[in-house]
Amino acid sequence: MTTSRFAPSPTGLLHLGHAFSAVLARARGDRFLLRIEDLDPGRSRPEFIDAINEDLAWLGIAPDAVPLVQSRRTNHYAAALDELRGQGLVYPCFCTRADIAAALSAPHGASVHYPGTCRGLPDDPERRAAGPHSWRLDAARAIGRIGLPSWREEDGTVCTAAAADFDDVILARKDAPAAYHLACIVDDAASGVTLVVRGADLRASTPVQRILQLLLGLPQPTYLHHRLVTHADGGRLAKRDRAPTLAAMRADGVDGSVLARDLLAGQLPLGFSWSNA
Ligand code: GLU
């Protein structure tokens, strides 16, 4: 049995790209789950959760279980972080955004990766107690422990990550108890997700999520990184731009179940196109 999920962040109204993801996840799963990824306290809003529920109902999609809401599950993420801490694979990071930007504009700093400023600092519980800090994965050490992970795409392709795909990503934020990668893999495992359906723009998240699954002994889902919906001129749909939201389409009288069927058949409304990016 395939269990799939749709895991939107309630930080804005959903657009056609989200509709495609949801419709595809529903179609590919015998069991389809909804997860609300509301860990960003500054940007998540209850009215966007309401809109997600209304959008899915309009598309004719009903989750097969009560949705998981990440902000209510922070103890699970804290336990996973503890486990990684026990394995010596995470470190506290005291950098501000400005520190990181300054380090990256140094001569060798062409990379967008974390420059590693706090990696290898002696652990100082007093400093940790004194001020806000995040926790980062020591990616090189994790790879040393586990090797470069592979994963399987739904079409049978096996992908293997390269060392350059990894960064010392943040696993717990200064202002939130967990960050995306950790919460995502903990929840996919907790709800028995066997097929992760998401846009190709999130493919870059898969190597680090696979390594976290391996380190924590979690099962390995299959992945379907699907093509993206863009504007006809190739422009990316973003929550805050000219992309018509599903709420607006609904208000305009568009039939959601017809749209869902068309999306699955690969047909987009006028003004949009597909991109494999
Ligand atoms: N919450 C993420 C987003 O809305 C999706 C996460 C995922 O599907 O893994 O972009």
C-alpha cells in the first residue's frame, strides 16, 4: 500500500503548482495524508490553514486521516535532535545572518553553503544558555559515518547524492523548535509515508533528508519530484506574485474537480506551462 502526502506551509494562499502536487499525491497514494508545516512562527497564519482545507475540498480531495500539524509535534523533533546530538553529529551555531553574509563575501566565499564558523567550537553550555542559537548538522561527519545516500524515484531511477549536495543545514532554529528537514523526515516516518510527492524545486532537499533518515534509522520512502507549473513565459509561480491563487479561482467560479482532472491529464489553464526545472 502506498501512503502519500501533501505538506504545504501555511504562509500564503496556494496556487496552481500546489494544486498539482496535491492532486498527484492523491492519485498516487492508496492512502493520502495532509500535513501542515507551520513551524515558521513569523509567517504561518491560521487563515492560510483554513484556505488549504477549503482548496483541497474544492479540488475534491479528502485526506484519509486527521492532518498532522507540525507546531503540535515539537517534542518529537526535539527527541530526534537529541538523538543526533548523542551521535555527535550536530553543533550549536551562534551566527547571525549578517555574520554568515560577511563570511561568505570573504575571498573564498563564493559558495552559498554555511561557512562553518561555529563547527568545531568547543561545546560551551554557558554560552548556549546565554543566548539564542540554532543547531546545525555536521554534514561531513554525517557522510563519514553513513556514506553518500541514495534514494529511489517513483520511475525506478536510483539517485545517489554527491558530497557537494550537502550543507550544514539548520535542524533547529533560534526562533522555532525545529526546522524543515528534521520535522519533515520525522513526520514522514511517523505517519508511514512511503511516497514523497513534491515539486522538482525540492529535489535539493532529498540528500540531506535521506542522510537524516539513515542516521535515525527511519524507513526510506520513494520520491516523486514532479515538474513545476510556471507562467507561460517560464516565470516561477510564487505565493506573493501575479499567480492567481486557488482561492481566487474558486471565487471566480472555476470548477475544482475539473481542474484537478485536467492537471492530472497534464492540461494547464491558459497562461501557464510546465517546467522540468
Ligand atoms: N512545506 C514545504 C513547502 O510548502 C513542502 C515540503 C515537502 O513536501 O517536503 O514547500
